[in-house]
Amino acid sequence: MNGVSVGFGSSRSDSEGGIAPLAGYVWRKSSHSASGAGQCVEVAARPRSVHVRDSKNTSGPSFGVAHLAWTAFIAYAAERAD
């Protein structure tokens, strides 16, 4: 796993006790998310990870990555930005 994936979650509560709900996370929408463009993401920074979800489906799944992996991803994306 190399610290990349730290877990999957759902904004919905899991009655089976499997995945912790993400209620209470503070989500920030990407500045590159355009209304109606179809590429909308939100992130929520937590003490041990950064979570990502589709801003059009806030009750759907999200995924989390370690801070180091998130920082590497952002640096990689910034190098390739137009």
C-alpha cells in the first residue's frame, strides 16, 4: 500500500459497524470544479489523512490517502497543469 490508501468511507452511517461515517468532516470544493462540468471533487483534511469525494454525490463513497501521498499527488498535478 505504500501509505497511499488509508481507507474508504461513506457519508452514510454504516449500521453494521464496518466503515465509520464521514459526518462532521469539513469538505472543501476544488477551485477547478466548474458548475455542470462533471469533474467536481471535494477534499477533507483529517489529522492522519486527506479524504476525497465527488461533490455531486456527497452521500456516496470517498477515499482517503496519507498526507505524504496527497502532497506528492498535488506536486505531480501542479507540474502538469496547463
